[in-house]
Amino acid sequence: MRLFRATAAVSAVFALAACGVPVAGNAVPAGIQTVVTTAPSTPTVTVAPPPTQTMIVPTTVVPPRAYVPAGSQWYAQSSWIYAQPWITITPAAGQTSCQWLFARGYSYAQAYAAWAQNGYPASWSATGDGYPCQKSYGMQH
């Protein structure tokens, strides 16, 4: 019976060794391989910029105009402006054309017409917003 046990034990050792399972007390190579798993790397994507374009923009030189009249007001309509009699403005020394018109009792619409008839001089609009004589007549828009 001892022989049977010894044979069974040796058979068990050889059987386990063949499976790669280590047996206590015996230095049997297990044949285990080391497996290294790496995550897939993010692919490098190179994006080329769009092709450059050269645009040639033609420029037109327009002679500067001092002011564009405020065309939404009834007194700014050219048909009304040029239907008004010409006002000869002769301000005193130190007096502006607007002050002269205001002192003589002209309405704002008449002052606006005089401004238009005189070519929209920049000196008549202190704010440069397309409305003349605002210092004399106040805001009119």
C-alpha cells in the first residue's frame, strides 16, 4: 500500500507540474508568461490650416463731405430747403451764424435751410451730428 501511495503522490506531482500549477516543496518551472497590456494610444492628428487667400479690395476715394443732413425731418427735405428764400447772414464780430439767425427770430427750420443752402458748413454744428445750431436752438431731434 505504501508503494501505491508513493506512486499516486508522484503521479499527482507530475500531473500538477504538467498543468503549470506549482506544488509545494518542488521547484518546477510553471511556464507562466508575463503579459503586458497597454491601452491604445490616442492617434496624433495633424490639421492643416485652410489655404490662405489674398483678397484685393478696390478703394474709391470719395471727397469728404462735412455733414450728411438729417434727412428724416421735414425741414431736411431738399424740396423744402431750396423753396426757402436765401438768407444773407452777416454776423457781428464774435457772433456765430447760428446766433445771428436766432437773434433775428428765424425758426430752426429756416436756420437748417440756411445751413444747407450754404453747403453744410462744419462750423455750424458743434456736435458734428448732422444738426446745426444746437447751441442756439437746442436739440432738435
